[in-house]
Amino acid sequence: MNIILNNEQVELIQAKINSGKYQTIEQVINEALQLLEQRDREDQKWVQETRKKVDEAIEELRRGEGIDGELVIAQLQEKLQRSRQRQP
């Protein structure tokens, strides 16, 4: 596989090698790919957790345990106004 890097990418890789933390271009690229994989796993975990929370909220609404959205907004606006009044 051939990869074409732009000047900014080449400079970044060279700076990493010059720092002494990495010995080769391959080490820099391997680290970058590992970090990308880690980020992808974290993103997927967040999506799964969010879907679970949404499913739980839907079930709560079906059981009649939900809170009226307009009431929540009114409460948040009131709280915001009170916090602004306390500020000098």
C-alpha cells in the first residue's frame, strides 16, 4: 500500500520522531491507528449507552412516568432566572 502524505502530515510525523518518543514512521502511524481504533470503540460504547437510555426513557413514558416537557422547560427557565438574579 502506498500512502501520500501532505506536507503538514510529514512535518508532524517528523516532529514525533525528532521528539525521541518514536524511532520510525511506522511507530508513529501504528500509534495513530491505535488511537483511532480506541476512539471508534469509545464512540460505539457511547452510542450503545445512549440507545439504552433512550429505550429506558421510552418505557418510562409508556408506563406514564414521564414528565411534561413544557413543565421541565418552565422549571429550567425559572432556575436560570434565579441564578442570574444572584449574580452581581
